[in-house]
Amino acid sequence: MRALRAAGVILLCSVSLFALSRSVEAYLKIGTKVSNGGVVSIRWGGFPVRYFITNRDVAGVTAPQLQQAVDRAFHTWQAVPNVGLSSQFVGFTGLSPSSAVGANVIGFEDHPELDRVLGATSFTLDTVSGEILESDIFLNTTFPWSVATSGEAGRQDVESIVLHELGHLHGLGHSALGETEILPGGGRRVLGESSIMFPIAFTAGSVNRALHEDDVAGLSDIYGNPSFLAATGSISGRVTKNGSGVLGAHVVAFNPTTSVMIGGFSLTDDGSFVVGALDPGTYVLRAEPLDDGDPGAFLSTSVDVDFNFKPAFLSRLVAVARGGTASGVEIKVLPK
Amino acid sequence: MIRAVLGWLLLVPAVACAQPHRGSIELGGGIGWVGGSAAGSAAANETRNPSTGSTPLTLFQTDSRTLSAATLDVRAGVYITPRLLVSATFQYSRPALRAHLSSDFEGATSIDADTTVSSYTFGATGEYRLSAGGWVPFVSGGAGQLRQVPDGGDVLTAAEIHAGGGIRRALTHGRRPFSIRGEASASFRSRTAGFDQRHHVVPIASAGLMWSF
């Protein structure tokens, strides 16, 4: 299983990412089919995550510098409260991420065939429980890299990209909280994003090393303790067009008090969605087509995503109570 | 001269009966109006790709307001002196919280989105009569607790302080007179169910029927 971060354009993932629909979901978690036929979210069974760094330098970045950037990125995720993540650097290894078996390896790797993929995360999973047994991350040497504090023109920031990939390593899928434009020569450019888990990276030379609330919500959902779930609520409902459900709509819940945005998706034929991990408060809801990236970056390629509708707001505000679910919401959209 | 004195003596009992005495109880209720207030503006901002600009990318904008609403008032008080009434008060209203959603980055039609907020004010009010007679002006002031519950949401509590004035007039005379009462006041609320989470001052007007005994 592999999850990718793209440079300029999204490539189809090599395997499907199953979007899980659970009552507390606020983003996409990576799911996998298990032996009983069900789909479960993947997660580590215990911590720390012990990892190796490939002992390979590239222009502008030595292996120790990569290790330091990875350590900073791990700590950024570990700073999320009530989650309990931890990691441990074991040492440098001669193994590349793709060749390692039985060890978690992060390092540079040559992938000239993936000319728009900056990095990718792969997994070895327990097919019964969905537990992550091993995860490896490669950064593509096709691109120039940097660990400069403020970024370096024309080079991708290692820590920014590793931060995204570590989100995958912990079980998060892609978020659609971002806006893009199509470039004249093909591909897409990000205009803005509200999640480190948006599948397309900022332009080379930029740094993007902070988590957003959507990222925190996703990680808290996967690993959060019961007090987190008790302290937050969710909104559930449907996205409909001419009375029928819309599959694959991106739903955003925005709290005007905190200016926090959390995303979700309609994941069934009847347009049902759940946006979870919401702090108590009153929310604005908005639905839009999943057209700021390749839908395969978000949902299984077998999902017949509906793009033919205009973005729309829900005509009422929705209050979320602590530990509660505001249900029965219907966002009505119109065809383009 | 004698006629004038008699007339005054004859009037005294009636006026005295209309005026409350220390320890008199007064019950009343009525309806009113609470004014609206701004409830904050916010932008749904995304972090801008530095290569495309330096300001946040605004997905859409919200400008919110709590609308004015009718109120239901209930009060019960006791006269500390013939001019000073101290009352426990309760006020209920259901104002709408409205957000105007606009400037959508992808062209979603601008709309107003509403929800209703149940608003309860429990408090104490002092009322001092400035004169005696037919139309009796008074000044009033007090404080209480404001509890607001957006439909489906959690209870928000805040402090409430109000000051104002009004006028009342006895409708009947005797030991248990009825009177009408009108009041206008300014209500300071330390926090409201609006999005801005800040204090507001809103106008309140009310009219009601009071019964003393």
C-alpha cells in the first residue's frame, strides 16, 4: 500500500485508499480490507515507532540532516495532545526504503519514472486487524531538496514533505482542504491549503511545517483518547442534487468563532457524510466538488465521484454540542 | 377653605391605597422586544502558497448578526419602601443568529444562514419610583445571568447588567391594585451566542401588567 505526495500534479496511488465512514470521521483515514471482508482504519498498535534513515546523501542534504528533519517532523505530530505518539531513531542503514523488510526506513530513493511525486509512504499491514507492522517513506531524488531553515529557492523542503508523509505513516489519508489551479503546461498548482495532508505540495522553495486543525482532528480521531471524543462533536447529513445523493462531495465545516475548518466527504451513494472531531460551537457548512486534485488521491478509484454540481452553502447554521451529533443536515446543490 | 381641606382628606385614603407599602408583594408579566447586535465577522482562510501571494486565501467570508426578537417577561418583587421595589426577573426570547455567507472563492451563491438561539435571563432588578400619583416614572437597574442555547448546541452563560427607566400607572385602586408598566433599558451582556464571543449592549423594551398585594 502506498500513499503519495505529488509535486504539481496528483498521480494515481498504486493501491486504493479506502475511505472509512465512521461517526467520528472528519477527513480521510487510510483504510484496508481485512480478512473478514470489512474495511478498517490502519494504525500502529504501539509506540514508539522505531525508524532507520537510509545512509545516503543527496545534493544539499546529508543523511544526518535528513534524520534531523525527520526528527523535527515526528515531534510536530507528537505535539498533538492526548494522542501519545512517540518515535525512536534507531540508526543509519544501507537499506533503501523500498528494499527494507521488517524495519521502518526513511530515505532518498531514485524514482525518475515518478516525475511528479515528491515522496511516498508504503505499509506492511496485519490483514486481520489492520495494524501497521512496517512503514517506509522515500523522498524522490528526481527533485532537488533542501533543509534550509527558511527554504531554498527551487528546492523542496525536506521537513515539509516528511511532515506530510509522516501523517500517512500514522494512518491519515489525504485531506481536500485546499484550492488549486490548473497550470498551462499541465498539472496543478496549490493556491492555498488548510491541511498538511492536502495531496499537492507548495511550490519548491516554500516551507510548510505546521499542522492545521484538520490534521490534528484526523490524528486525534485515530489515536485520541476517550476524553477527546467526549469533548468534541460531529455533524452528519447528506449532500443531495435534485433529491438524489451526491457521492464524493467535499464538505467543509467552518466555525466562525475559531476560524477552524474541518473537512469531510460524502462517501455513499445517498450522499451521506459525517464531519467529526468538531469543537462545540455553531458551524457553517459548505459542499463542493472534489475537483482540486485527482479524486484517486482521496477515494478509491472504484468510487464514481460526482463532479457535476456547483459549490453551495447549507442554508442554516448547525450547532454542535459536546459529545453530540447534529444529524439530519441536507446540503442541496445544483448541477453546473 | 373648608371645602378644600375636606377634599384633600377625602382623597388621601384612595391615593394611599394605590401606593404600595413596605412589604407589599408585586407579581407581573408582559411582553417585550430585545434588539439585535453584530455577532462578528470571520473569514474561512487557507494558508497561501507563498509563490501565489502573501495574504491568506479566503475560501469565503461570514458576517453575522443576532436579530431582534420578542421577549416574554415574568417578575416577582417586594417593596422595600413605598418607592423601592426589588424584583426577581425572568426573560425568555428566541432570537435568530444569522450569518451572511459571501465572497466564495469558487462562486457559491451568497446566502444568509440562520439558527435560533433560546435565550434565558435570570436576574434581580431594583426599581425606584421618582414620584407618586397617576403616571409614575421610575428608574431601574440590576444584574443577572444570561443563558443561551443555540438549537442543538451547548449552553452558553454570561453575566448580564441592565439599567433603564420607565413609567407605570395604577389601573385599579384598593388593597390589591393592578397596574401597567412600561420600561426601556440597555442590557450589557458579557458574552453572547454570537460568533465574536465578546460583550454587547442591546436595547430592551417591555410592557406588562402588575398585581400588588
